Amino acid sequence: EDARRCYQDVTRWENLTWLDGFILLSGVAAQLVSGLLFVLMGSLCFLPFSVDKDINAAIEDGGLGGHPLNIVLPLGWAGCLIFFYGVAAHIVHSKMMGRRAQAEFSKRKYSQQPETEHG
């Protein structure tokens, strides 16, 4: 319970640094933008392809020219980069908050011990 309270305190918006907020908000924005890009502009991001087509067939014939990654168009690669930035930002933010909460928990635990034990 104390560890949970430390995590809640550390992750309150008013306790975040500007960098914490930037990482969090830019990661969220990246996830939203990539999702919207893939949904609303999917035909500009990916070639049309279905499992009944032959990967080795020419792109003009509905295939992928023998290269599975040909399905991703340049805008699709940009969307993937944006998406993976969002994932990385989420991981970084989560790790930073977890470590900060752990440090705060240790600090509170240490400060609550009687003086003879740590002094």
C-alpha cells in the first residue's frame, strides 16, 4: 500500500518535471497520430494485399514483388517510426516513474525507522 501511494504521488501531474511531461505527452501524441494515420490514410501507407495473393507476383498483379516489406509505402514507414517512438516514450516514462517511486519509497521507509537503526 505504501509503495502504491509513493507511485501515485510521484506520477501526479503537478509532481512531474517538464521533461517527464514532454515524454508522456509526446508519446501519447505519437500513438494517436500513428493510429489515425494508419486508419484514415491506410491506402497511402500500405499496398493492397490479401493472403490469397502471391508475394512473389509483381506489384502490378497484386503481389509484393517477392519482398514482404514492399507492402509498406513511404508514408507507412513514417507512421511506423512515429508509432515506435510512442512505444519507446511509454517505456522510458514507465521506467523513470517506477525508479523514482522506488527511490521515494526507500526514502520514506528509511526516514520512518527509529534513529538508532540508521543513525
